[in-house]
Amino acid sequence: MQDDSQVTYVKDGKFLSSNGNLASYISALELLEILTNKEHRKFVESYLYLDRLQEWEQ
């Protein structure tokens, strides 16, 4: 990552990559949304209380 305060994950075609720790949850949630839908992602974020930590809107 060039600037991990601005970029937490990178999507390159079919690949998602992150710089670890909390950012790995963000890329996992992106993949979950791709495989299911946005509502399911929001449910998982709220279930894990991740929605309370930071707003990850792009």
C-alpha cells in the first residue's frame, strides 16, 4: 500500500488485497458483498459490531 491511511484494500480484477489487521475485515466484507449482497454485508458488519468502529463508505 502506498498510503494506508487513505487506502485500506485494493481490488484488481478478481483479486482483493489488504494491508492486514482491521483492513483485512474490510476486504473480507467487500468479498462477502460481491458473493451475496449489500444487505447481508451490513448484517455481518452489525453482528460483528464493525459498523460502530469506522465508516468505510467509499
